[in-house]
Amino acid sequence: AVAGLLALSGAGTVTAALAGASDSSALDDQAAKAAGDTSATVDVLSHTAWPYVAAVGGALLLLAGLLALRYGRQWPAMSGRYERDGTPRPRRKPQTVDPDRPEDLWKAIDRGEDPTSA
């Protein structure tokens, strides 16, 4: 689902960037308003390279989404190696912690105990 959304986002970016690069309707409206003539249009229109840079970025997003759709099932996934099976663990008696020895405090934290509760 995420790969499909990525591909659709890339396709939308390419479409919007290319459509915006050649669209002069907003400028035509402003020219008609400024000239007082409803048939006035903009004759010369120049753009920077940014719409095309955005289109290239969208094409890369589209390619990444398509590759993820194609090869995503072959990517390694998390294994159940670190999953707990749900059985309760036996409780160990907390060891005494000497607050003057930092290594004892760290060992208590490693065991999952709260060394400040004693």
C-alpha cells in the first residue's frame, strides 16, 4: 500500500509540474484585467528550470514506488527471533544494589530493575 501511494505521489508530482510549466491561464487572466480586454493574453512566457526539476524528482518517486511494488515482497523482513511467546518469565529476586558503586547501578538497570526504588 505504501509503495502504491509512493508511485501515485510521483505520478501526481510529474503531472502537476509539467502542467504548471506550460500553463499561463493565471497570467492571461491578469493580462486581461490589466488591459481591460477579455481577449488579452500573454505572448511571451519564460520559466525557470524548477518545474522540470520537480518533474524529475516526481519521476524518481514514481520509479521508487514502482520498484517497491515489484521487488518489495523479496525484501528481508523482521523475523520472530526477538518476539516473546507470551509465557510468563520466572521472577528473580532483586539483588542488593550498592548506591556507591556505579557498576552495580548499571547492572541493575541491565537486569530491568529500578536501582532507585530500594
